[in-house]
Amino acid sequence: MDLDAVADELYGLSPGDFTSAREVRAKSARSEGDRELAERIHRLRRPTLSAWASNLLVRDQPEETRRLLQLGQALRQATEDLDGDQLRELSAQQRKVTSALARQAADLARQAGQPISEDAQREVQETLQAVLADPEAGHVWAEGRLAKPLTAPVGFPALSSRVPSIARPASRRKEPAAPPGAGSATKSSARTADLEAARARRRAQQERLEQARQRAAEAERELTEREERLTAVQDEQRQAEELARDAEERIAELTRALGEAEGERNRARDAARDARDQAREAEHAVQEARRSAREATTQARRLAEQLRRKTS
């Protein structure tokens, strides 16, 4: 038994079957003496419905998985090259592909007996968008072992609703020169104001992004703490259930032993009662025999006395 094989098995199950199967595998590892593996198995987290649906998609559609990874590579390359035409074309394609694959994941989940909500389907699509934006996310997704949905990085151009017009510089028609000094102060002031406004918007966006990241980190920490608490409680529950099963088995054994002892006691009582009855009958027979013996002895003495008298 190894962790990869167990993880492949567990993340292929429905979320409702995950925890019980995980504990069976962890217990099996402990019984084989590999406590470290048992602990690592126990730390595997049950997938959310959207993560499970994403895993279903990877496992059921390996060819589509490969194509999406290739599309992500092409998108990232177009972004790096500032190839606006290619980026717009690929961005339109990725919206269609991720939407179609998210619907396909929802269909697979429904066929597996576990329909997912529209929100969960959107989380699947967001996971697919993260795969396009981040090669590491693509690697994790392609393993088919997600425990929670992935989030696309902020600012990836291909994932925005509107792709900026990015094109290589082209030659521009030279405009007639303005009279020396005409409007230069006004233009300079306007450019300065625009720059300051852009910087202010950028700072505000950065602050909002930082706040969002902090909230996400806090939520993640809280989730981790609650998951750890849940794991601890599940451990306590499992140990209590094992103790209860042991006690029930012991009670069953003692109940069987008590039943056997009661049967032996009843049989002994019956035997003792029969023995007492037989003893009373034997005692009565002895008494009768004694009386008969006394009577016979008395009769013999009388006859002997009579015979002696006749012969004297």
C-alpha cells in the first residue's frame, strides 16, 4: 500500500463515501505497522462537490484534459509575447471550452448520482480557468485529486471579460507640429492629473486586492482549523466506536458464557433433585429391609425355642 495508490482510489469515490473509505485504508496501514502512512492517509481531505466533479472530468476525459493544458500553454505564451490578435482568439476559445467542460463535469456528476448546483458548476469553470493561467494549477488538476476548487490568479489577461488591445507598435502618421509652447502647459497638467488618477486607482485596486487576499488567507486558516478540529472529533468518535464495539463483543461473550453457566446450573439442580429422590427411595427400601430382617430373626428365634422345648 502506498499513498499515491490510496489517494487515486479515494478521490475517485463520491464525497459521501470518501471518509469511511479513508478510515478503512488508514486502519489497514496501522494494522500493517505503518503509522506514518496511516497518518498521511488520515490527513487527506474529503473533496467538495465541485472539486469531485473536476476530478471526474479529468478521469473520464483524458484527451480533453490534455487539450486544455495545451490551450493554457498557448494563452500564457501569447500573453508573454504581447500578441494581441492571438490572445483575443485564444481568449474567446477558452471561454467556450471552460464553459463546455464545466457543463460536462456537471453531467458526469449527475450520471454518478450526485448532481451539483450552479454555484458548484461555476467553481468547476473557475478551476478550469486557473488551469489555463497557472501551469502548477494545471499539474495539480491533471492528477485528479483535488480536494477543493482552484482559483485563477488576479490579473491574467486572458481570463478578463475584455482582453486589452495588445499589438506590436505600428508606424504612426506624423501629425503637424503644434506652435512652440502652445498648450504645452495644459497638456502637461492633464497628463500629470491622468497619471495621478491612474496611480490612485492602482493603489485602491492594490489595497482591495490585498484585503481580499487577507480575507482569503483568514478564511483558509479558519477552514484548516475547523478541518483539523473535525479530524480530531472524528478520531475521538472512531475510538469511542471501537471501544463500544469491543464492549459489545465482550458483553456478547459474557452473555453466552452466562447462558451456558445457567444451563449447567439447571442441569445440576435437576441431577441433585433426582439424586435426592433416589436417595429417599433407597432409604425407604433399607428401612423396609431392616424391618423384614427383624421380623425374620424374631420368627426364627420362636421356632428354635419351640423345637428345643419339644426335644427336652
